Amino acid sequence: MTAFMLTTMVLLFALSVPIAIAILGASIGGAILFTSLNPLVVAQRLVATLDSFPLLAIPFFILAGNLMEAGGISRRLVEFAKSVVGGVQGGLACSCVLTCMIFASVSGSSIATTFAIGAIIIPAMIRHGYPVPFAAALQTTSAELGVIIPPSIPMILYGVSAEVSIGDLFVAGIGPGLLIGGALIIFVFATCLWNGWGKADGEGRMPLWPSLLQASWGLAMPVIVLGGIYRGIFTPTEASVVAVIYALFVGVVIYRTITLSALIGVLRRSVISSSVIMFIIAAAGVFSFLITRAGVPATIGAWLVEMFSGPVGFLLAVNAVLFLVGMFIETSAAIIVLAPILAPVAAQFGVNPVQFGLIMIVNLAMGMITPPFGVNLFAACQVAGISIDKIIGYLIPFVIVIIACLAVVTFVPEVSLFFLNVLSSR
């Protein structure tokens, strides 16, 4: 049954069938042909998968990100980042990474970060003489931080699937997020110096103090949301509602940029995005239920334990598999299907489940920036108005930087667990 389901799913992917339909179709086919389950069980599992309180955070964080964009928060964050690092050669490119790090600390979505920040920063970089493919590749990669820096929608999915504390995952995501963001800034700065790009980046940027005042409401947002989670004032799910209320208040009352018609558009986009993700989650839940019922996780776990004598070999193999999976399967679906299988096996090798969650998320996030199904790649190319083939040469060095950071996250547990240990010791 499992072989049939996997083959069918891959075949449907190759035929460009939507991800959720492909997963659900393979699951229904496997259930009918190879089990005696009542077909109503499939419908029940669709509902049961979504009947989870933590999953409520996903539509609310998506809505918060769209409200930030419509309310002008993202534009003010870009101006603040430019005022901080834009005065040096390559500073505008570095400000792209910095802005994505700030925006990611609330939006929880890489695709939202791509559109919200890319629509502002890519045209600005082009005006300052940066090559269009480089600007698009930079935005593609920087937006990956949207799922690594907390709050993160994939972290919520992993926490639900692997039964790991979402709050712990959020705290653990700070270290890898800072590592990758810092590495990207250093790489971008060195690249600009080497190629002579960005010599006029200081032109037109706001002074630091006015830009800080202008962006203060936006900068306070991650402090309120993440601070409330870490101090136990509200749960991650409740924090998503707080983020929506705060973004709506700032956009309507403070900046006064969100009109009724704009709000209707924001709600429409948020509903569509949330529906797509939730459909994928429900379909992946059915798939996961069937392969678990067939004993696949236990079989794979026993095989991996027998095949690898220690955690190093296991982690190398898992990273290779996840990298390939991320290239072809949507991140949310991959996490829901693979987390229940791999997380228990990782625990057998002594890998902390929180750290393993970050390994999975960073790895699968690379699928968002690599062909053939990288959603960030498509979004950035759409914003920049170029085809994917023109961006690949500029994208490869960024992928290498992310892979180097992934190696550190994989084999240096303190990167993920440092902040969590600090908070636990108090």
C-alpha cells in the first residue's frame, strides 16, 4: 500500500496536479485498494487532522502578515533597516536580510515575507544598480527566514505532528535564525564589495532617529508577540490573535492606511492562503494516518537504527533525504508526513526533538528557494519580472551559505538549544 501511495503521489506531482489533491488522491486510492477501511474514515481523518487548537495560529499569522503589508508596517521596516546598514557599500542589500528578519518575527510565513518586502526592496535595489537576478535571488533566500525565525507556521505544524512544545520550538528558532541571517549579511556584504555593487546605497536613506520613530510601532510588534509567549502571558495560538489585533490597530488607527476596501482585500487573500494550507494539512493528515496504520514509521525506525550505528550517520542521511524531499514536496505537507516518522527515530539516536525540529524546518525551507517547486523562487521572480532560469546562477551561492549554516545547526546542538536552556535555568 505504501509503495502504491508514494508512487501515485509522485506521479500526480509530475503531472502538475495540485499538492493537496495529489496527496488526498493517493491516500484514497491506497485506502480503497489495500485496506478494509470504511471510506468514511478518510472524511473523518480530514476533519480530525484539522481539529487541533494550535493550528488556529496559522490563519491568524497569515492575516497578521497581510495586515502588516497593507498597513505600511513593512515599508517602514525597510526604511529603518536602510537607515541602520544602508550607509555602507552593499548596505541596501544587507537591509533586505535585516528587514526580512524583523518581518519574519511576526508573519511566520516566507511567502508573505517575499511579497511584502520584495515588492519594496527589489525595485529599490534595481534603481541603485544591482543586477535584477541578484536582487531576486537575495529576496528569495532572505524570505526563508520567515519560517525559521519564530513565530513560524512550519514550527507549529512540527509541534503538532511530533507532539513537541511549540513554545520551545519558538525559543529554539532564535539561534538558527540569527545564525542564518548573520551569515547572509556577511556574504552579501562581501559579494557587493567584490563586484562593486551598491556604492550609492547611502543616497536617499532616512536618518536613524526619524526612521526609528516611524518604524517604532512595527518594531514593537515582535516584542509584544514573542515577549508574551516567552513570559507565559499567552500561548503561541493566542499570540497569533494578538498579532492580528495589533497590526489592525496600527494600520487603522495609527498609520490610517487600511481602508474598508483594503481590509476586504486583505481578508480575501488571507482566507485563500489559509484554505490552501489547511487543505494540504488535512490531506497530509490522512496520508500520515494510513502509513502509520500500516506500520511504516516503526519499520523505517528499525531499519535506520540497524543501518546507522550513531547519530552522525543518521543525521547526514536525514539531511540528504530532507533536502531532496523539500525540492519536490511542499514544506507543510512534508513536515506533517515525515515528522511523526523521523522524530521518534531521532530520539532513539539521542537527538533532542526540539533540535531535530529545527533541522527539519531549515532543511525543508531550502525547498522554498530551489527548483523545481520553490514557492519563494516563483514569488521573487514574479516581483522582479524575470524568468527562473536567469536567477539560478545567482541563487546557488546563497544555497551554499544556507547549507553551511544547516551543518552547524545539525552538529552543534547549542545553536538551537542555547536560548531554551537559558530560559529553563531561570
